[in-house]
Amino acid sequence: MLQRKLQAYERLSLLMERIQFPNVIKRCHDGNMTALQLINMMKMDIQTEFEHNVTQQIYVSDQLWEIISLTKNDVFATLNDLSNDLEEYQSDQVFVGALIDKLDQKKFNPIDKALLAIRKEVSSLS
């Protein structure tokens, strides 16, 4: 059982890394998209990543799973906030710039908090 728990923590850590915006953009951006197409592709990619790892919740605490879920929701909220100003983005490149600016304005990164929570829970196993 310990091995499965450790694998779950590893997969959830990987999930958090994979839903970071620079990584999502690298996977989704093809250079010939509108901002709306990129946003929608990013949302689908993030949701797929989350769904692929949803079963890991049985191996971690309810509190940690809540942090993971809230982090995914925060990522979606950021994309939704930027979607509201879609007419301002003449291209996907302008959107990416706006996304970077929005991330720079945040006081903390929820993904960093989730990764810290994963490490803390793993360290409590020993």
C-alpha cells in the first residue's frame, strides 16, 4: 500500500507540473491558432490531465485532494478571466503575453502550494 501511495503522490506532482501554464502552452500551441482556440485547447488539455489522475484521490488525504481540485479550478478561473477580455487579443501571442502578465500579478502560485502540500504529506509517511 505504501508503494501505491508514493506513486499517487508522484503522479499528482506530475499533474501539477503538467498544468502549469508554460507547459500547457508548449503542448497546445501550434502557432496558427486564435486566442480562443488556444484557451479552449488549454482547458481541454488541463481537464484531460486532471481526469487521467482522478483515481489518485483514493490514496491521498481528503485535504490534499481538495487542494489539488482547487488548484485545477484556479487554473481554469485564470483562463476564464482572460477569456472575458478576448476581444483585446489580436493573436494567440498577445493572449500568451496577457497570461504571463496575469501570473506575474498573482501574490502566490496555487500550484506551488499544492506541490508543497504533496511534499508535506509524503514526509509525514515516514
